[in-house]
Amino acid sequence: MRSILVLILAMILGGCAVSNNTQTNQEQKPKQTLFRIDAKCEPCSQRGYETLIDGKLYRSDVAINCCENIRTIDTSAALKKVYIHKVIDLIETQKLIKINGKYIKFDKNFAKVFYETLAAELEARGIYVASDGDSPYTYRVQFEFDNIKSIYSPGANYLNSKLFGTLKIKNINKNRTLYITTTQNVSDLSVSKIDDFDLYMNLLIKQSANKVAQEISKL
């Protein structure tokens, strides 16, 4: 009887373990697949970047895939700590793409994509991402998306986008405000629905995060 009870208990616990793993994988999936592209890596510090994404020519003013071994690594004696205090999403009425003279709305949480990307980029540079900003020496970072200008020409199969944001960095010794802009140009892009722009919006947001990480690395 005891053996049967042990067997039943093991089956129940095993079932719970599988359920939890499945839930974890589902939660992590967006992070794993968000930027799964075949793009060459380059230093984020260089100006001008060009690669092919699914046969489409992609140009930007900063690399979308910064090589880990050539990122700007923080080498200061004291460990640099950053607290991402706030990321303010783009206003819903600004989330528009101009197509044939008409503005089409798209759905995208800019703040969520930016936060996840910035945290990963900072950690890749050897910068500690703190869970709070209690220490006066920890850099409190706030980023606000100000505007986006995105135009798609179906006749030319061409997408041109520019994203604007404001970065504020503050601790006991420094208080800076920087204006961050980033651009993208995509050729040979044929779309049939608004969701087809999703990847390129993600990449544009990632470029902003890359630029912010570069600025923080310079402090």
C-alpha cells in the first residue's frame, strides 16, 4: 500500500514539474524569438550598418547585433550600477505608419521591448542592472519615447523609419539629458498586413536600446 502511495505521489509531482516548465518556456519564448535573425555583428559604436534580413536589405545608423567580444565593456575600477527607473511608452496616437499617404495604426509596446533589450545590453557590457535605485551612486535611468516617423512605399517596397526618444541619467554626481534618435531603411520589403512591420519595429526599438547602452558605457 505504501509503495502505491509513493508511486501516486511521484506521478503528481512529475505532472506539476512538466506544467511549470511549459509555463516558463511560454513566458520566455518572446525573449528568445524576438530578434532571432541572421544578421552580422558589428561594433555598436560605428556609424552606418548594413545587413540582409530574409533577403531584404536592412540599413541603420547603429548595429542591431553588437558582437559580444567587441562591445564597449565597462573597465572602471568600481562596478557600474544602473537602475532602469522608468521607460515611458510611445503615445498610442503616435504609433502610425504612413502608407500611400494614409496613416495606419499599429499595436506595439515600445517600453517592454526597450526595457528587456536595454537590460541585456547593459549586462553584456559588464554593467550591473540593479533592482532598485536606493544607492546615491547608482545611475537612475529614465527613457521616454517621443515620436516615430515611419513611411512605407508599396510601389518601391521600401520602409523608412526614424525613432525619437529622451534619455535621462542621474546619480549623486551626474545629471544628464540626451536626445536619442535612430533610423532604419528596408529595401525589397513586400507586406500584406500591418503585422508584417512588427519585426522592423522591434529592431528599431532595439537600436534605441543599443544607443542608450553605449551612452551609459561612456559614463
